[in-house]
Amino acid sequence: MTTAPRTDAVFDLDALLTPEEREWQQRARAFAQERILPVIDEDFERGYFRRELIAELGDAGFLGMHLRGYGCAGAGAVSYGLACLELEAGDSGWRTFVSVQGSLAMSAIAKYGSEQQKQQWLPRMAAGDAVGCFALTEPQGGSDPAAMTTTARRDGDGWVIDGAKRWIGLASLADVAVVWARVDDPAFGEGGRAVRGFLVPTTTPGFTATPITGKLSMRASVQCDVALEAVRLDADAMLPGAEGLSGPFGCLNEARYGIVWGAMGAARSCLEAALERSTSREVFGRPIGANQLTQAKLADMLLEVEKGILLALHLGRLKERGALTPAQISVGKLNSVREALAIAHQARTILGGDGITDAYPVMRHAANLESVRTYEGTDEIHQLILGRALTGLDAF
Ligand code: TGC
């Protein structure tokens, strides 16, 4: 394959970025090209998570990069988004790693943790010396965290947690799990308001994480079933600043924001593969890109990539001003993933039979994007969040 052309040069998006943002983007692009792309097809085929890249991601400053202090880079929201875009142009599994570590686990500790919890975990997590996971979703379904059945009951001064979680990224290699549980004590509220977060070192007896096998998506990353059986914790394991479901939802906002950018990276990679093929492959005596139907497909793909990135940039600027709302994040997550999937499917048609092989990244991106479509709120959940924002009526 020849070097892919830079499709984002068409709209001169660089002109909308600061030098610092461009530097973060270039650093992430280089990481994807030098450390992810050379090995990703083999890792995807073998279902292998390349753990040694974690410390390299830490060294490069990507872990918790939008957080301040505690060894974190303190980068802006747009810089973080650009890093997500470039890493996901490599593979959704690696953007997911950065999201779970930085936007979910580290951000839960940074937002809601005590000073002692922050000191204990954040510097090591930023460096990639410790890995975190975020245990919210339960086996009966991820869309309704209010139906959570995992409980934390009082045990003297401490807590005992019992329950089960599913689809928990990184859990089998994590050092600490942010576990969301319903506190079995009326003093901590009722219903969704009784939900609290706990920091559970994964060596705690009763904590077990089992990688989920048989995945046809996100094969180069790890998602687990987690069992919590009489997991005993000290009183200070609770995150003091998170009360009720707004705690985990506040972290989901961060991760969903990263997806708005990241999915456009996968989409751009698919477009670039199709574009390269359209000029290098000849059928009927001319490049397939000389056909009007192929050009129409390429043009439509370009429109959605560029519009998606412009939307992500707008949301990023709102986030930097502290003005980004959950409904706006839903617009971005819904649009980016839906369009990225459509682009992957359209790109595949231009690649012909070779498009189903790993000579091109398109089927891998398409398979990965099926996971991205489902986690952090399905299309339907985001449609319903927007439906509520428009009508004022709850249709969940
Ligand atoms: P409701 O129960 O009424 O609200 C509960 C409280 O939460 C507040 N809230 C939010 N706060 C901040 N940001 C948001 N986006 C929020 N959404 C809700 C809400 O204001 C309320 O606060 P309070 O103080 O009044 O108690 O819930 P709702 O009706 O607002 O929301 C319903 C619905 C369906 C939108 C929500 O349940 C939802 O978003 N469901 C989807 C959950 C989801 O995305 N699950 C996937 C999780 S993916 C994951 O766990 C990690 S995957 C990565 C990996 O590990 O690999």
C-alpha cells in the first residue's frame, strides 16, 4: 500500500488548532503509526493485548492527559480529543484503553477522590505504572445503571461488596477497580441516589476478573466479567465526592466526549484506505477512482469525516469553556459512531474483495465500531437523551 493521502488537509483543520494542540495530535499520530499499526493486524487476529505499550503511552503523556496535577499533563479538551482521534485511527482498542484509564478510572478518582486516594493512584496511573478499570455495567444490561444490583453493606467501619459486573475493560490487568455499588444503608439515600463508588485494589480477596472470549470486535483489547464476592474494604475505600448516579455519569461524559473524536479517527483511516485504493487499482482499463460512482462515495465519506471533526472541535471548545452539556455530548457520540460505521461500510465496497482481508484496516475498524456503538450509551440511549432534551418528556 502506498502512503495514504491526508484527507483532513482539505478543510485546513490545522488552521483552527493551536500549536500545542497540533503537537499533541502529531505525537499521537506518530504513536499510532510507529507503535500500533505495525502490530495491530497480528494482535487483532491473535486476540492479543500488547501490554508493554501501556508504559509508552504513559511516557508520551496520554494517560489522564486532560487532568491537572498528580503527574498528569493538564492538556486542553481539544488536545485530548485529537489524541483520541489519532489513536483510534490506529485501533479503537487503544483509544479505548486511554479512555478507560484516563476518562473513566482516573477521572473518577480526580473528580471524586480524597487527597489520599489521588496521591496514591493518579501519579502511577498517569505514568502507566498502574492500570485502572471502571466497573459500572452489570450482566443484566448496561443501558440502565439505576437497576444496579451490586451492593455495599456496612461491616464495622468498613464495607463488604457483593455483585457482578460485565464488559469491564482492562479488569484482568488492572491494579485498581472503580466499583459502583448500591449502599445498603438508608443514610446514603434511596434508589439511584444510594449508588456510591469504591476503590477496590484488584488483589483484594473476592475480586475476580475473567476476560470475555469469543469477541469478533475489539480483539486487541481486553473486556472482562468481574465477580465481587464478599470483597472487604476499609472505610476509606469509598470515593467521598460521588453521591448517586451522577457520579458515574459524570465520568461517562468524559469518555463519551473522547469517542466523539475517536470514531472520526477510525472513519478517516477507512476513507484514506478507500482513497488510496481508488487511485492504485484499475478496473475496466482505468483507476476505479475515475468512475463517477466511486467519486460520489469518496465525496460523501469526506463530508461526514470533516463535518464530524468540526462538530468534535466545536464540542471541545465548549468543553474548554465549561459549557458542554450531556445532550450535546450525545449529539456527538451518536453522530460520530453512526457516520464512522457508514463510512467503514462504504469504504469496504471500494476495496472489493481485498476489503474483507487485513490488507486494509477497514473490516477491523468496522468490527471495532460495533462495540463503540454499543458502549458508553447505545445509539438508542443517545436518541432518547436528545428526545428528552427536545420534548421535555422522558421516554426511557
Ligand atoms: P436518572 O436515574 O434519572 O439520573 C440519575 C442522576 O444522574 C444524573 N445524570 C447525569 N449527570 C451527569 N451527566 C450525565 N450525562 C447524566 N445523566 C444523568 C441525573 O441528573 C440524576 O442526578 P440526581 O442528582 O438528580 O440524582 O437517569 P437519567 O434519566 O438522567 O438517565 C437515564 C439514561 C438512560 C440516560 C442513563 O441511564 C444512561 O445514560 N444510560 C446509559 C448508560 C451507559 O452509557 N452505559 C454504558 C456504560 S459503558 C461503561 O461502563 C464503560 S465501557 C468502557 C470499558 O470498560 O471498556
